[in-house]
Amino acid sequence: MLMYLAEFLGTMILILLGDGVVANVNLDKSGMKGGGSVQVSFAWGLAVMIPGFIFGAASGAHFNPAVTIALAADGSLPWDLVPGYVIAQFAGAFTGAVLVYLLFKDQLDATESKDTKRGVFCTSPAIPNTGRNLFSEIAGTFVLVFAIKGIGQAGNIPAGVNNLLVFGIIVSIGMSLGGLTGYAINPARDLGPRLAHAVLPIKDKGSSNWRYAPIVIFGPLIGALAAVLLYSAIPWV
């Protein structure tokens, strides 16, 4: 049970800080409105790193169903733990999004753009194109998982350094690929907050764009599985 609690709390903190920075730099009447993509990319990296430091020893700090399923597929995690991990991750993501709503309710009320409001909670493509949007999520998640697996090649790296490296991976993906789809690279990160957007009483919120949801499910799963399969196939690993 401790590992499931760690995944719940860690994912909650990830979304609180990650969706929080999007609200902070985009919503009207926010004191940091206009902070820009650099602030967002760095803050998302920190949003992953901070709970990683807290919960890494307890659960491995996945906070991402695609990572959990990929690690089970390559034998790094028992399959019987996967359902509990995934449920905890989605529940944590939803809870984190609710906290963001409660914190930024006044700013959400003051913002007219429905797209901006939805963008606080979940991702959307800059240019809708199903094939390329899917490829973007596959590529971003592949880099994430392949890099996480590859960190182990450097020898006995302290856990704290591992978390710093993961911070760098998230920032790198965001700065290089984030403009395409918002780089969900994590089904829970997108679908939990998207559900929160759908059910919360957000003023003049508009559609939650569920038609886009399959991209953030299948893209990360394909990318993560491809990463562990290729990593396992490399003879020098």
C-alpha cells in the first residue's frame, strides 16, 4: 500500500506544480502572466523532480502509467503491481488538478478564452494532425523512457543525481518538442486533469476535447514500450 500512496501523492504534486505553472503564466490576472515557455518547461521538470526525491525509494517514482506498463513489460516491475500503480496515478492527477482549480479559481473566472482555461488542465496540438500529433507523443515518451533506462549505464549513480537527470530529460523534451502537442508524454498527466476540467464548475469553460484523448493514451504507451524493447535489444547495455 505504501507504494500506491507514494504514486498517488507524487502524481498529485506533479500536477499541482505542473498545471499550476501553466495557470500561473497564462491566466488573466495572474501575477506571473506572460512568463512564457521557458518558465513552463523548467517548472515541469521541477514538478517531476521534486516528488521524485520524496517518493523514489517508496515506489520508484513512476507517476506515469506508460512508464509503469513499460517497466512491467521488460521485467523491471511485477505485473500484479501495475493496476494499483495506474489507479493511484490517475487519482493523484485528478486530485492535483482539483487543487489547481481551487487555487486559481479567481484567475480562471477572469479569463475569457476557453482554450486557455482548458490548456491549464490538459494538452492540445498546436496544429491538429492525428498522425503527427501521435508521432510527437510517441517520440517524446520514447526519449523519456529510453533516457531513464540509459541512466543506469553510468554506474552506481546516487538516487538524488538520478532525479536531477530526470529533471534535465523533462526540460529537454519540453524545450525541443513541447510546442507540437504540449508534450503530455503521460496518460495520467493529461486524462486526470482533463476529467477534472470536464466535471469541475469552471466558469464558461467550453469543451474538454475528448476527441484528442486517444493521442495521449496510445502515443505514450507506444513510445514507452518501443523504448524498453529497443533498450533491451542493444547488446552493449
